[in-house]
Amino acid sequence: MADSGKSFRKLDRPSRVAPMAAVWASIVVAALAILTAIDAAAGPNCNGSPTTTPATMPAAPTGKAASFLDQFNTTGLTVPRDQLLRGGPAKDGIPALVNPKTVAAGKATFPDPDALVIRVTVGDQTRAYPIGILNWHEIANDELGGVPIAVIYCPLCNSASIIDRRIDDKTLTFGVSGLLHNSNVVLYDRTDQALWSQVGLTAISGPYVGRSLKHLPFEIMTFEAFKAAQPNATVLSERTGHKRDYRANPYVGYFATDAVWFPVTHTDARLPAKSRILGVKIGDIVRAYPLDEIRKAPDGTITETFDEGVLVVKVGDGQDELAVVAMPEEARIVYTFWFDWVAMHPKTQLWRHPASPATAPGSDSAPTSQP
């Protein structure tokens, strides 16, 4: 399938790059130290039962997880078992939120004005999900505008996505499995105990293996901007029932370098590993839109026309600020680091602004509606 339109964008073909060098030992030690600190900070959960402690964590986070996988429904598993790695905490050691408390944005004292939030609108309801909270919980199972949704954020790949939790006649509730694939959180649903990939975009085991849930548009912005625009909207409360310092970010050092803590199955040098991109899958088209390229467009906005509909993306001045203004109903989208998107989707196209030179051997073009 090809997308339709009047003009052409530069799209780099993927290139084969040798697997990442064997530097994982030292990187994993650093990763485990951070994850141990996160797990140790857990304290009692909202039901009063203890969460995982460092004493119950594995000695190393990167071993094969065959026995660990026995906790889940692995029927039809599409990922090789030795690629599913333990990230440190046990199953639910990072506690997903369910029906979290909210407060009016105009009255909220958390998060700080310059802190990033994920803005989601469903129907006539809008809510902000602070990344400071999601750093510690990774999933918020919520209901907005009468629709059951999950807001997912994986700090290891800076990946944000919003899904409708309904499939067929079921409404799923998601938890954090304790597993990683290509350094990305692996979710599990509490109905079938099946595994789901956030950046892979599908269920990787269980009754819905290979299927995707509906994705919803979102915006990443500062809380100050959110609060000014919609003071009557709501924001997640820091009263989650868990002991966390939501103003502390344990990943500051990780974000400051291009180092990746956990192994990935494919690398690609067309962009630096931690380049911010919007990953999009529409029909057979799989494409990465670097935010730095979108900023070159007038008003930092691009419009792409596909057979299925129109995608409109706008980026802000901040490194992580973007808005998915419009998207086709069938689109699957995730904001993430380049290294994780291309590991999950090795044949991805790379969108370039027409003013940008091709940086990989060879380039091809696809029609779009934006000159």
C-alpha cells in the first residue's frame, strides 16, 4: 500500500549496522543500581501489602527468563524467549495505577510548572498525566470520556502511547510484567495474563497475539502550558497510594548520554540512538518522524496524507514537546527514542524534511501532502 498526495518527502532506507558491542556488563551494573533504587523506594502499595524489595530481585537483569515466563500466558509467543529479559523488579514490582485520583489543574500544586505531562482528550474530557508519576508506575489504567484507556510510558526508551483498553468483548487492565524486550517495557493484561509490547504495538502472546489495540492521539507539554490552556481540566494526583518522590527523576543520568542499558536486537546509525521520534504504523507503512526534522517545517507542523486518512503532527520548542493533532483511525503511534523504534521495526522508513540531505546510503521517497 502506498500513501497518496502531491509532493515528496525524503525517506531513508534502513541500513544494516553491526550489533552493539559487548559493553553490556558495565551498563547493566549501572542500570541495575538505578532499578534497585527505584524498587527499594516502593514501600507499601495502596492495599498495604509490600512491594518488591531488592532482596527479591534477580542477581542480574539480563539472564534468560524461562521460569519467570511461567507466570504468564505464553501461548503463541512471537518473541524468542532469550530476547525477553528481566529488567530488575518482579512482576508488578513497578505497580501500574488503576483508576488513579485526579485534581483540578487550576488548583494543583503538583507537578512543577516546567514538568512534562502527557495531555489526553477523549470526548469532552481532558486530563494530564505527569511523566514524574509515570517514571515510577509506567502504566495508568484510567477512564476518560467514558472510554477505558491506558497511558503507557517507559523511561528506558522515553516512550509514550495511549491505548483504548477494549478488545472484542473485553476491557483489559494492564500491569508491568518485569520483562523487557529491546529495552522496552513488556506489559501483561490481568484478564488473560498475556504479554503485550508497547513499541512493538501488538500482543506478543495469548489469545490476541499479533493484534493491536486502538491508539489515541496525545500531546506532551509542560504543566504550566497545560494549566494555562485548560485550568478546568484534571491532572493525576500525587496521592497514588504509593510512597514515591514524584519530583525526583532517577533517569537524569541515563538521558544525558547515548548509552542504552539493555541489549537490543538491531541497531541503525541513521540517527543517534536517543533521537526523539514519533513512530507511526498505518497499514503497511512503518515510519519514524524525528522531531528535529519536523521543527524545520513552517510552524513546526507537518501534514501527511495516507489512504486511511490524515496525520498532523506539531512540535514545540522543548526537546520532548509534540502534539498529535490528527491521525487516521487505524494508525498506531508511539513517541520514543530512535534506538527502540528501529530495534522493533528494522525496516522502518525515516522521514526527512525536504531541506535535509540524505544521511544514509540511498534514499527513496513517498508521496505526501506537505511540501
